[in-house]
Amino acid sequence: MEQRDLLKDQIEQLSKVLAKILSNLLGLKFHGNVAQGIEISNEHLQSELGIDIEKLMTLNTTGLTEYVKNRKLTGDHLEILSEYLKEVGILKIKTNNIDGKIWLEKAIELLSIADEISKTMSFDRINKKHKIENMLQQNYPSTTP
């Protein structure tokens, strides 16, 4: 029973740290410190949670699934991390950085993995995916007829 409580506490702490990192990014974004906000947030993810964003961004779906499972991330954690990737993607789009597309696509991937890990389909996650897909279509229109 004590081990279960300890695990629950660790999961809650992880959620708080992820939420704080996202909040800090949004705060720095609000003050116009976009590049600094991304760099600081990525460093916090690495130092506090052992999540290497640069590595995460290069993984295929299978590798990404293994990466988040090895870190014992829950569906809720992945939703917060996906929100972070979405926000960074939006910031990169605004600065005409083509990497924005990659960040938005990874955000969608994380939401799909969250469905897989939680073994549930969430209307909230479905809506988040659709919003991100719409952003991708608006900013990176397909060139195929």
C-alpha cells in the first residue's frame, strides 16, 4: 500500500513539474522571450524529468512510445508534454521556422501514444489532435492535388 502511495505521489509530482514548465514557457512567451523560453524549458525538462526534447524530436513512433514508457509517463503527462510541443511549434511557426511542423506533428504523436498508454479514447485528445492538424493544414498546405 505504501509503495502504491509513493508511486501516486511521484506521478502527481511529475504532472506538477510538467505543468510548471509549460506555464514558464507561456510566461516567457508573453514577455517576448521566445527563444530563451524554449531553451530554458528544454533544460528544465532534461534536468528535472530526464526528458531530452532534442532526442524525443528525432524518434519514430515506436521509439517515442518506448521512450515515454521507460520514463513511466502517463496519458495525462503526455497530454501536458504534447501541449508544450504544440506551443513551441506555434512559436516556431510565428518566427517562420520550418521546424514548427515537426513540433506540431510530434504533439499529435504524443496524443496518440497517450490513447495507447491509457487504453482509452478521449474526446478531449481527439479535439486537441484536430486543432493541431488544422494548424498544420493552415501553415503547411499540402502540395498534392
